[in-house]
Amino acid sequence: MQWSRKAILIAAGLSAFAIAGAVLLYSGYRRSDLPDAAPPPELLSEVPGGAPTLIYIDLAAIRASNFYRQRPDRGPITIPDKNYADFIQSTGFDFEKDLDRVVIASWPASPSSDQKKTVAVAEGRFDRVKIRDYAMRKGKIDHQQGHEVFLFPIDDRKSWDAVTFLDDHRIALVEGSSIAPLLERHGDAPASDPARERAARVSGAAVFVVSRVPASPENFAPGGAQAAQLAKLARSLQWITLAARPEGRDLRVSLEGECATRTDALQVQAALEILRLFGRAALESPKTQQSMDPATYAVLETLLKSAEITQTDQQVRVLVELTPDVLKLSGPRKTQ
């Protein structure tokens, strides 16, 4: 079941904003010189614990950064979606201006459980009256456990997604017709929640994604000895941590993989260095230089040359500094 855009217009807008912002959802920041881990962002307390995947984005911090202000294209970011356009026209909400922070907790379907759920909480400026009117026009209104719930249909009204206000500045979006997953609590302490424990390590970031890597079948190995070795290394990854933080006019970015053993981490580091060499060799090809846009070529060349790949115990980290020019990779944007 797919999460309806009608029910998660804010989250959809957020995702597009992040993609346009140098793929922020897939980049991260973690500093080894921090003496103590700071508490996770307070907004995380609004979603139930125990999720194997946590996503947090502080759009207010990104908008205030020099990295965002000095982006090459300063036109408004738009989403090519009629439902979102209708939502803006009906409610006056614009995610690029009105959305400040969002947290998403996700539980994918697994062999042991076919139940998939996603809970998102967004913080910003919302017109409750206009959103309620929009819900009455596009869906229906329900009352659950003391909350007024807006239900939006998906799959030709075969299922529903739920939206409810937590207060005037926070709105929750739940996959499914019930907000019961939103009200679940499994303990907010990082020590009792592996994903939150890792989130606490990157809590200084404006953007982070923490996700447990799904187990792959032991018999999965595409043809060839090298492919089998890569499949083995992939299976050794337990967690992926991605986060990002603006620093001056740049964006400090890292991607960290947590392996089962130190030996696996060393092998992953070596594989990444080899892939970097292949990437640089491909860029140096005259055919590549002729076919690729010069701005894109320059950004990719800088990333491949400047990326730091390090290994510590069971962790492998890729660290880069991105300039606003990296936003050119997102392509042209339409102005409103």
C-alpha cells in the first residue's frame, strides 16, 4: 500500500525540497570530536518509538543557512503534483515557507509481519480552519480517541490515510485510517531504542536519516566471485546513518555504515576506495567529458576527489563538504 499524497502533502513537499537541496535526505553529518552526544530533537518525542527508520529534517535551519541562501537558482521550488497545487490554493500552505521541521518514523513490511506503517509529524504554520474545509471537500472527518481526524481516500477509496492536529503548529500524518500508531509509545529513551540511540549521535545535524538495513537472503549472490563478495559485504551492514549540517556557505555531509565486524568494515572501506577510482576513471574519459554538462561534471569531480573515506572499529564513514553549486545537480526548477 502506498502512502497517499493527499494525506501527506506536507511530507511529500518536504521530500521534494530535500531532493532539490542536494539530496539532503541521502546525506548526513556526524562529528567524532563531539565530547558528549546531545539529546535528540524534541520533535522525535511526538512519534512512537521502536521504528527501524527515522528521518528528521529541520527546514528552518536549512532556509537560514548560507548554503541555501547562496544556491545558484533562488527561484521557488515547486512540486509537479495537481493535488499539492490544489492544497496550496485551498489552504494557503506552502511547504517551502511554512514548514519548519518534520520527523518520520517508518516500519516496513517484513517476512514476520506484513503490517507496514508510517507516522510523520510536521511543525510549522498551518491554517486549521482552511485545512479542515479542504478535508471536508476531499475526504471525510472522523473522531478517534479525543482527536478530530481528517481521512483522505487512496486506491479509489479502498483505504484511507489519516491527518490530525496535535496543536496549532504541529500536524500528524498516519498511514491508514486509524491514528492508533501515532498514540503508541515504546519508550523514548535512546538507550532502549536503537534508532534513537544513533539519532542522538547526530542530533546536531539539520538533516538525518537512521535506518536498520533489512536482512538479505543468505543465498543471494549474483553471478561471479566478485558479486558474491559484494553481496557478503552488503549483508554485513547493520545500520546506515545519514545526516547533514550547514557550515558557513557549505554543507558538511557524511554517510556512515555500521558493519557486523571490524573486518567487514575494513573490506567495505577498501571497496569504496576502488569504486572511487572507477568513478574518477570514468569521469576522465573523453566521451564522458563531451556528453556531460560542465557544471555537473565539475561537481562530481570535486566530490570524488574531496570525499574522505574512513574506518573506525565497525563503522565506515564517507565525509564530504558540499558547496551551493551541488544544487545544480537537481536540474532546473520552475518559478511560480
